[in-house]
Amino acid sequence: MRLGSPGLLLLLFSSLRADTQEKEVRAMVGSDVELSCACPEGSRFDLNDVYVYWQTSESKTVVTYHIPQNSSLDNVDSHYRNRALMSLAGMQRGDFSLRLFNVTPQDEQKFHCLVLSQSLGFQEVLSVVVTLHVAANFSVPVVSTPHNPSQDELTFTCTSINGYPRPNVYWINKTDNSLLDQALQNDTVFLNTRGLYDVVSVLRIARTPSLNIGCCIENVLLRQNLTVGSQTGNNIGERDKITENPVSTREKTEVTWSVLAVLCLLVAVAVAIGWVCRDRWLRRSYAGVWAVRPEPELAGHV
């Protein structure tokens, strides 16, 4: 097996042991991210001397690599083909960082960067493990309210989709902002076809004359809480309410009439200006009968 073979490199890498730097980075699903692996500033490397290898730490999946005088990347795993890139100019400066494009939930794992020098007897030059955390925003929760006001027990359903990582779901008594007993709720969380999480939470609670509750979807990695409220009373099931920035119907009506009044005033001013300009133009442009009478010729001496 020749020296430039990735298979031989795998054997070499598995036998080397040295201090490894640990780093962490976070990326949103669909974005691009850089996994840092660099020597101190001012370093210079010959690309015909260094072997660079990126792989996942647990499954040892080949992400990308650089082998002197070998431009083939046939051994790169199909999940990372055309998505993982190192800069040749950067490597000459000692920057072996990996640029990963279009991040997916499956990319959430540890990546190992290993750099060897052939002239130093394949001594390890740099070893870095980068933990990639992947996140995606959940949709604003949709809360459905009960439709039968005669029930002794009310059932609420909260739905949110396309988030990552797995969420926490809480039901809140918005009267005093206390958390409801989680024994009252039944959560179903599952991965959809995109590898993102969808969640459906069902709350069953005894009916009271007026019940104001909220559903909260928590994304711990993004430190994000999405909360939607739903109030019951004499109008059970009429609509859901988002608690942020409510605007009353009366306020909307007042704003509408104010806007109409301003528009009417602007139209009236525009019409008045138009009539004034038209009147002035007619006066200046009309020359009367003198416009068609020839001017008398001045008699001169012959």
C-alpha cells in the first residue's frame, strides 16, 4: 500500500496519541460554518509535506483530507462530498480550518482535525476536536381551544414544528405565571423528514369559570422561549391569542378613521392647488384678439 493511501493514513492516525485541543461551535440549520483548526499566526507550511485529515470522532467518517500530490477525494463520505472545503492558501499559512456548507441536523457531532508532517517522520503537528452544535427555530406554537363549553374537563392542544434540538414543552397558568403540573400534559415529539423536531402537546385540565393558560416551547440551545396564550370563559374556542403586543378593536377603529381623515384632507388640498394653477395658466396664456391681428408696419422714408 503506497504512502499516499488514505487507508494507510487511517492506520497512522489511530496509532498516534498527543494533546488535543477542544473547541465548540454552534450553527443554524441551512447555514455555513467554519470549524477552526489553525497553528499560531506566522506559521508556514509546505503543501508537499503536510497531511491533513478531517473525520468525525465517533464513527470515523471521512469528511475531507489533503494528501500531497493526490487531488482525489474519492474516500470522502457522500454526506460531506461537495460540502466540506479547506483552503490551500490557508493551509500554507497554517490554517487547516474546515468550511462546512448547508449545515444539517446530522452534522451535530464531534469533528477531529489532524495534521502530520512527512519531513518530521509523520509527527503530529496539530490535533483539534471541534464539537458542532446544530440549532433551528421552532415555529410559533398554535394552540387550539376547547369547542364544547359544557365539558367538565377542557382539552388544549399545542403544536410547533421544524425545530432543533428536541424541545421542552410547558403549560403555564398565565393568571399567576405558574407552571401547570406536567402530569396533566401528554407530549409527542418526533423527527420529520427534514431531520427536525415536530411537537404536539395535549393538556387536559378541569374547567374553571375563567381559565387563562399559555403553551411554551423552549429551545435550550438558542435560549429561546416561544409562548402563546389562550383564554377561556364565555367565548370558549372562539380564537387563540398571542400574548405579545395585543391591540384592541377600538384602537384599530380609531387609527383607521384617523388615516382616512388625513387622506381626505390631502386630496382636498391637492384639488385646490390644481384649480389655482389652472386659473393662473389660463390668464397668462390668453392674449385676446391681439393674438391674431398683424402688427402695423412702420412707414419709412424712401
